[in-house]
Amino acid sequence: MAHRWNTRWDASLPTGGPTPGAPDSTANAAQIESLRPRPAISVSPTNHNFGTVLVNYDSTPLTMIVQNTGCLDLVVGQVALGGTHPNQFRLKNDQVSNSTIPPDGSATLQVVFHPTSVGAKSAVLTIPSNDPGYPTVTVTISGIGKAPPLSASVGGPYAGVVNVPVTLTGSASGGVPPCTFAWALNNDGLFDDAFGEIVEWTWTLPGTYVIHLKVTDSQGWEATDTTQVQIYAGRGDVNGDGVVNLVDVRLAYLAALGLIQLTPEEFAWADMNGDGKVDM
């Protein structure tokens, strides 16, 4: 039966030449063994840097090729991720693990970098096989996790009534959680009036108010957003000065008698029982 002889020279074998007339010498035995048919593994690439990838996003997959350049079937074991940050990388479409690759054949697998935190990451891909010269091939992979841009949303615009709490709802996207939320609500420019994603605030006078939200992520990055809150006078506050007193009673009384005309907004606040009429 014809054989295909292995032509790959294993640099790990003794470099001394054969000794004529000494068939049992170490050099002769090693050289004879190196010429026997055997599998031979070739992996490409042997290292790869994925560059910078946003946290919690997938990189472009890296396709790795495992070839059998020997003369017998290459039996590959389970491909594994190890090293410093193995959980930052993923294997996909793995046709290499536990496969048998014939001579001149090949198989592929894909590696994806999926950073879950900011900073440099690295791992080692281990590929075991029955290649006697290289029973284990390692591939070094690396990349850098980068935080997505942080943005804040203050919600709104909002509307409310004097002396009635208004619920404000903020949110954030991007950045590296967890995030903190600080509100500037009293027009002094300081983010010290309320804290949290959802807060309540009460205004004592009608008017239009500008409010601000600042979001800070776990890495110290900040983002802000702004909106308006329209505060209306409460029912009974006919003149909209933020208090209900005898002036409002007099205005409602005169309107009920038909002696004065109220604006639609004044009429709404003078209609104490909501029946569409101003009466006493």
C-alpha cells in the first residue's frame, strides 16, 4: 500500500544527522520517526487584536482556519478559551472542536470580542490535537473595551398645578452603569434639589420653569438635559397669583353676576365644581 510521507520538519527534534551503521542511535530513531506519516496542524492567525469595541457590543467576528498539512487524519479536541479575560470573548460557528480533519483539509471557527467593561482585555485560545509535534496550539487574542457615549433624558415637557407635586422621570443611555441622577429644579443652577431617576417637586406659583437633569455613570462621565414645566394656578385661584383669597372670591362673584368677563383660563379656575359654570 502506498504512503504519503510527511515532509514537515519538526524543529523540536534533534538536529544532529543520522549515524551510518548505528540504527539504534537517538538521532537515527528521531529522524526515522519524523519521516513517518502523521497529522500536522496549522492554525491561522496565531494572534489577533480586535482593537477598540464598545462595551456590551460584539466586534466583527474573526474567522480562524485550522488546516491539516500532514498525511494522516488530524483529530482535534475541544477548543477552549483561557488566559486573563476569557469571558470577554466568545466562540461562534465552531466547526473545529472535536472534529477530524483529513490531509489537506481544513475547518473554521469564529471568535468575537464582547467586552463587558472598559479597558484592555486578553485571552488565549487553546486548540488540542493529535499532532505529535504540536499537541497544543495557542492563539493570543486581545482588545480594548470602550464605553458607549453617555446621554441623558429629562423627559417632559411637564405640566402641573400650584402646590400639587409634579412627577419627573429621567433616563440614561450609553455610558457604563450604574448611573446616578441629580436634578436642578429651583433655578439656582445647582444639581442638589432631588436625586434619583423618578422624583417629585412642588411649585408654589404659576409660571413656566426650566429644569435640568445631570446623569453620571460609573466611570465619571456626565451628560445633561433640560426641559420646561408649566405650572397653572389652582382651582379657585382666579387671578393666578398662587393663592386663593378674597380677591378671587370677588372676581368669581362678579363673573357669576355677569358684570365682568373672565379669560378661558380664569373661567376654568373660577368654576369650582367643574360643571362648566361660574356660580356662587
